[in-house]
Amino acid sequence: MRPLEFGWYLPTHGDTTAYGLMDAQIPGSPELCDRVVQAAEAAGFEYLLIPVGSVCWEAWITGAFMAARSSSIKPLIAARPGYINPVLLAKMISTFDQMSGGRICINLIAGQNESEVEGEGVRYPKEERYALMEEEVSILKALWTTRGPLNFEGKFHKLSGAHIRPRPHQQPFPKFYLGGGSRQAWELSAKHSDVHLFWGDLPEKIASNIAEIREMARAHGRENDVGFGMRLQVICRENEADAWEAADQLVRHATERQKQEIQTLYNKSEANLRVQQLAREHGDLLLPHLWTGITKVRPGAGIAVVGNPVQCAETLQQFIDAGCHSFCLSGYLHDEEAERFGRLIRPILAENNRGRWAA
């Protein structure tokens, strides 16, 4: 069995305790980033998801600064198809890896919001973005492992005698993560990912999805190479009633416009459609402590583990038992919730999963 690992989220776009309530908003800033990274590292998180999108600060610059201002946590930064020439991207990643002593991992993102992708000048439709991403990941891996110059001819890129320095610090190269619910996302993970991250769902559905992706990976001889994880929110308090009050406060003030944007701007994302479907079919609760409420106001990872420490740990344990080893978590406020996870939930999980903790 793989060691368990836990990642946290860096809200470069700002933080809040109540969507839609201006007084509860905390703008993005270097000080906010410092607080969150320090709290996440102190809580023992292994990696740090740095988001991308028009409202987010630029992820590569942020990740480089935060790696320099911390000591152990690994930034997880997006490689998005069509944004950076793959030869330059390979050199950026390997340079980052060397400069940080092996503290970089790569997040493969095709893009959730079509209008945002188009607004940033990327004109490939989503189906082609996955094909482009597969080609670019193949180039990255080839540049990092091929001895001598690389020649490559694909649908999107043609390279003649490409080579880079330095080679990555991590051998043969840094880990790749991918979160996505479409068949194309699963195919890409089966071929290239070290970790496929699911968004919140029922544990039995996650177990079924794991089996299917692992079977897809078999075609590439990777059925034992691809691992699995969950991208979830956490709202933990020492008292269960306080946790549910914090959860309610988070969405209580959201405007109808905010809720409608979630329904319309992300309707090409299979993963977003799945969490919306779950909310419609199951209401607020998928499990007694697995809450769909944030899906009303936030795209992406909107399903939250809510409760006291034991209840939160028991809910996460169901996904461990389903076959997940990696958990990319977030919560509000992000520095405070990271501290609570490290102090309240992590010791319970460590006790219940002896011998499986990442070194």
C-alpha cells in the first residue's frame, strides 16, 4: 500500500468565512500566503496546491516565492496545455526542482471555464486541449529522460534537436497529479499521472472509479504506477455543532448571482457536473458528515467533510479504505483550518493507519 500523503491549498485569490459577505472577505496578499504556507507546513502537509484562473495570482511566480520562504512543503503547480511552450516549461520545472531541492510537483489542468480559457487566448476546444496536454506531457518526460537532443513530431508540436539543462532533481522527474471527471481526463491519468484526484463523491463510487482507471492504465503497463486521491474541503471544530454553524455561515450570505454563475460558467466540466448532480440527487448530505453545500457557491472542490475530529477522520477513512492515499484539502480560513487539521484530525488518522504515513 502507498504511504498516505496530505496536501493543502493556497488561496492566492483571497480567503473568506462567508461567501457574499463583504466584511468576511480577506484579499489575496503576500501576508496571507505566508500565513497559510506556514500553517500548512507546521501541520505536516506534504504538498501545496496553487490555483490558476483569472482571479488567482500567477501560480509559477507564487510557487517559487513560497518554496523559497518555506522548508519542506512542495508546491503543486499547473501545467496547462497551450499556455507555455513545452521545452521552456520543461526547463522551468527542472530548474525549479533543482533550486528547491526537489520540491515541485505538477498539476495537469485542461481548464474548467471555457470563457476564461478563451479570454486568456487559448483557442483549442476542451477535447483538443486534452490531446494537446497529452502531447506536451510526453514532450516533458522525453526531454527529462532522453540522452542527447530530442526530435519530436506530433499534431501540435515539432521539435528538432531540443535539449535542456538542468535535468530534474527528482528522478526520473517530478510527480504528476490530475483531477478530472471526463473520460479524456481518466485516459490521460492512466497514461501519465502519479496521482488521479477525484472530487467529492460516495466512497463506493470512488472505489469503482479507481478500478476502472487502473484497468485503463493496464494498457500502458501502469496499473501499479497510478495512485488515487481526493480533493475535498474540511470544516472541523472540536464541537460538531460549531462545525455545522461554520459550514452554514460559509454559504448563508451567497447571492443568487453567485449561485447561478456556478451553474452556467462551468457546465463543460464533467467533474463540476458530477458534484452538481450529487447535490441534486442527495441534497445537502452524501454521508452524515460529507456536505455538498459549498457546491452552491464555489466551482471545483465544493464537497466538504464537516464535524468534530473523530467524525472528520472517520469520513476521510472511508476514502482511504476505498483505495485513496492522497488527500488535497482546503478549508476556511485556510491558515486556521490547516492548523486544526494538524492538531485534531491528523493524529487520529495516523493512529488508525500506522505504517502508512509518508516519511
